[in-house]
Amino acid sequence: MRVGVLALQGAFREHILMLEAAGATAHAVRLPEQLDGVAGLVIPGGESTAIAKLMRTYGFYEAIRECHGSGMAVWGTCAGAILSAQTIADALPDQEPLGLMATTVRRNAYGRQVDSFEADLAIGQLDLPFRGVFIRAPLIEAVGEGVKVLARHRGDIVAAQECDMLATTFHPELTGDLRVHRYFLEHVIGAG
Ligand code: GLN
């Protein structure tokens, strides 16, 4: 299965390694043409303002929306979860979300970089707790109808799925635990 990882800024290399380890053929997507034939796209964590700016420069807003419309699954981690949302609660001017998933997301909801943390998460779809690495994480504040909450941390939504869209506010690519990547390949791609 061919999957792409948006490689404009942020933690894209780690995702490529994890997806390959989980059995997919993964490549870095730096230009919209590289979305051709891709069954799923990961939008990685990083800095959503920087990624948004580069997405606009290279024409990714139209390209990703179009490919998603024709069946490409999308998984946003952290900054990627911000960018794939319907609404960014505290958006800066210029910070347009892709609007792919019926979520409202608040940036840096847990404070500054020093407030980054790790926590064991109970994800219903996985049999054992998953170590969540939260780095200046956003919060999924609200979800629309049709969005399934996959995990919460202290009541806050940290993972959600809407058909072939997945959002996690933490970083599974930094753990060496392939289960969320496998979940994306097996249960999100093709679920549209
Ligand atoms: N706080 C970052 C942002 O707003 C996201 C952090 C991350 O992706 N680890 O883009």
C-alpha cells in the first residue's frame, strides 16, 4: 500500500520509518503531484503556522482537498490534527484549516513547550495502553456528528476518527510502537 507523508516541515521522517516498518510503502510528499496514487496521507506534527504557509505556497490546500474527495485517507498528528480540522479555535490570520474533519481544535492548549508531557492512553481499538507523547499539543475541543472519539486524556479528546480521517494530538511516530500506524493502514485507509 502506498502512503505519503507531507514533508514540508516537522516530524515527517519518523512517520515514513514507522509506516515502512508497519508494512506500507511510504514516501515524502513535497509537491502536490506526489499525491498521485497515494491511499493515505499523514500530515505530521511540527509548527502548524509554518506548514500552513508552505501548503499555500505549493498549492496543497486544493490538492489535498481534491485527493481526499476522491478517497485518500488523511491522518493528522498534532500540527496535522490542527490543519485537518474544520475550525481552529484560536487561529492566527493566515492559518486556514483544510476543513476535512468535523473537529474544533485549540492550539497549544496545554501551555508552552515546557508543558509537554507523556501519558499512557487507553485507546479502545488497541488492546494495551499506548504511550502518548504530547508536545505543545492542541486540544480537540469539539467534534461533530459522525466523529468517533478513540481516546481521551483526563477527559480531553486526544484521538478521533471520522470515516477515513484520523486525528491524534500526540506523536505515535516518536514511540517505536507501531500500533497507531497499523490502525491507520488497516482501519482508516479505505474507511471512507
Ligand atoms: N503547537 C504546534 C502548532 O500549533 C503543534 C505542536 C506539534 O505539532 N507538536 O502547530
